[in-house]
Amino acid sequence: MSKSWEIEGFLQDVKGHLHIDGVSAVGLAEQYGSPLFVFSETRIRQKIARISRAENAMGCPLKICYAAKANSVMGVLGVVKNAGCDIEVNSGGELWKALKAGFTGEQIIFNGTSKEAWEIEEAINAGIYAIQVDSIYELSLIEETARRLGKRANVSLRLVPEIESGTHSGLQTALLTSKFGMMPAEALSAFAKYKDSPHLDLCGIHLHVGSQNPEPEVYHEALSILVATMARIRRDTGVSVKHINLGGGFPVDYLAAGPETTMTEEERHVLGANYDPAAAITTAWRAANLVAEQSDDEDLLDGLTILVEPGRSIIADAGICLTTVRNAKQRPVLSGSPPYEGGVAVPTASVGTAGVVLSASDRATEVGTKNVDTWLLTDAGFNILLSMETYKWYYHLISASSSGEPHDTPYKVAGPLCDGGDVYFDIEGKGRLPDYRFLPENVPPGEVLALLNCGAYSLSQASQYNGRFLPAVVMVRDNGEAEVIRKRDDFDDLARNEIF
């Protein structure tokens, strides 16, 4: 019988060991060390194809721009480009990487709230598809830069339409309280002011409703607002935009493999969200057509290109983090100790009267036993999985070394950093993460564990905190060959730009 985490042809238990696209995860960890990120080229391609299906249903061009912020490792960008996907960047650095990876200017859009003059200049010189404008001031800066260069910049105005989704508060991007975009009325005045500028092509409008959005209905609302705004822009200024950008934020079901314990309903709603992005886009498109018909603007959508900016939904479950247990220990559990707040902890293991850790079969017969937690200390901390601390994000944990064994023994699992919060469980007692992680019985030091669905934002936000090397990254190619796409840091990398 298949395991809850297995995905046919991608993640599978083979003779008791985790295999990724047919390659032994334990073998990869032994060959390249841990922590180690492993990505599947086939899975990335599948996720892009899954979204692109919307184009056939819509009957209009769909431009999929992978959000580089989710993961901009050059080897990943190469797979994305070769899969026929375009790209969205959020800085001059990401723009440089996109061009270096072989994306043409026509394939690039540029988001961001605080673009510097040099970044705008690089974008204009590259002839990118659109600079997403965050404010009236930024639009004036882009025009000034384009005038100085003697060129014309393609721009799309980002709106903040006051749309709230059910995602984490830190991932909301379409509220008036967020830092992004301009009011629709501001955009209208900008079109009126700059429509005849020889240095600006006001080619689109844009919004983004947040990340890991659990309800597909927000895209209906978003696209309807964009179409209504398009209609007003054309009526008031005579400008017909060439594209509208729906943003990204399509969710990943982080709970598909089964969380070990009950979370709050709110956490389950966000982390367990699961719907087809293509279905959400096409349903939103139908709603947009209805808006156009009701306002007697049936021709408004003729020749229009729709843009989307998926990141997480393309790369998250294509990436696995392998980590090795480096230390194991037991600790008594005291009633009322944090985070239990007066509750009684779940018995996890037993220590005999001689101080020897007992197996499950011995626990019931040993006299003088007491409740203890078994701690497993790994080499992967929040320096490479920052969302696990900042957003209390859930990544399902399994044993790669013993993937075929029952995962029914609770452990306290933690990382190597000198922070009490560097843990894989709910240290705050607020139901946002499991209290324990469940793995096979008697996990020893040296066991290789796998954190699933962690391909998005982990490497992008990774740091050398505590003087730790950034990990190596391996891509399993379509032909089943494993290839290093990022080498592990060495000591020189820890001080590469420092002067001493």
C-alpha cells in the first residue's frame, strides 16, 4: 500500500528507502553531504504544464511568468526557461540572473516597491516586457530614466484593490494596509497624464492578491476589478491596455502527506489549500467576460494577453531538503512545562532505572519508568528553512533511510542553531505546528530525514547564520541523472566579501 506522501514516479518508497525520481535520497546525501536540497526537473515541468492548460480553455494568450523570488538558483531558472515559461523578477539582481539564464527581455516582467534608478535603467536597456509600477512617483522616475536613455519603457501599473484572502497576514498583498501598489483612481490619473508620453508605453495593469491563497474566488474578484478598471481607463483616456496581470499566489497543499497532529482550523485552511490553478484562472476569466458584457464593452478583451506570476505552485513540491540526525537525547517531561501550560505531555519513550533508553517492547514492563521526550538534533535549521520560524510553516518530515517503516513514534526534532526557536514543532503551544514529529521507532544519529515541499523560498531566504555553509543543490534531470547545480559553501565563502 502506498504511503500518504508518495507521488507516483516522483517520491516513492523503494525497498525501504526514499527515492526521488528513481534516485536514492540516502545515496544523494552520502555522495553530496547534508543538508542537501534535491529538485526534480520533471516535477517542475509538470507544474508549469499544469498551469498552462488554462490557455486552451480561455482562448486568449496566457503568459506564465515564474516568480524568481521563490527560487532563483541558476539551474532552476534554466529548467523553467527550457519548459517554455517566462519570468518575473523583483530586483536588479534577479533581472541580471534572468538575463544570464537566457531569458530575453520580452520574457521578463519586473515587480518591486523600491526600485533604484540603476535597476530601472537596466530594465529599460534590456527591453523587458513590462516594469510593474508601484506608485505615481515611480512612474515619473521611469519616464525620466527612459528620456535620458532616449528609449521607451514598457510599464504596467500595479493596483491595490482592497481584496482580502484567507492567507497568512504576512502574505497579504492586496489590502490598503499593505505596502504594494497604487489606488485605482491614481492609476486612472496616471494614464490620463502620461498617455501621450513618447518615453512610456502604458501597456498593462496589474494586481497581486497574496501568496498561498486558500480560496480560488479571490481571482474572480481580482480579474473582475482589472476588467472594470480597463473599461474605465478606455472610456476616460482612450487607452486600451494590451495585457492584464493577475499575479500569483496559487497554493500548495503542504498537508497532503498528513500532518502528525491537529493544527488550528485556520492553519489547516491555509496550509492545506488545494485547487487547480488553471481552473481558478479560467473561472475568473469567465467572470471577467461577464463584467465586460454587462458594461457593454464586449470588445474590451479582444487581443488581450493575460499574465500570471506563479512561484510557489511551480517549485515548492519539486524540492526536498535532506538532513541528517547528528545528535539524539532524552529529557524528562514535566507536567505544566512550556508549551503545555498545565497539560500532560504525551509519553514518547522510557528511560529505565539504570538510565538506559528502552525500546517500545520494554517500556510496559520496566518498573520505575518516567515520561521523557526523545530529541533528534539535525543539521538543517531555520538558516535554510526560514519560513518554519517566521511564518511557522509546515514541511512534512519523513525518514529517507527508513521510509518503509511505520512513522508512529513521536519525537522533538530541532535544528543545529543556537536559538531555542530552531525547532520543527510548536514550541509556543499555539496550535500552529504539530507538538511532535512522527518517525520510525529508535531513530539513531546518522539517519537521513527528508523535509517535503520545501522548494519555495527556502534557498532564496537562506543565510550563513552561525557560520554555517549554504547547502549544495542537486537537480535530478529528466533522464534520471543527478547533477549538482549549486556547490556547497566552503570556508572561503564565509568571508568572501569581508575585508580583514
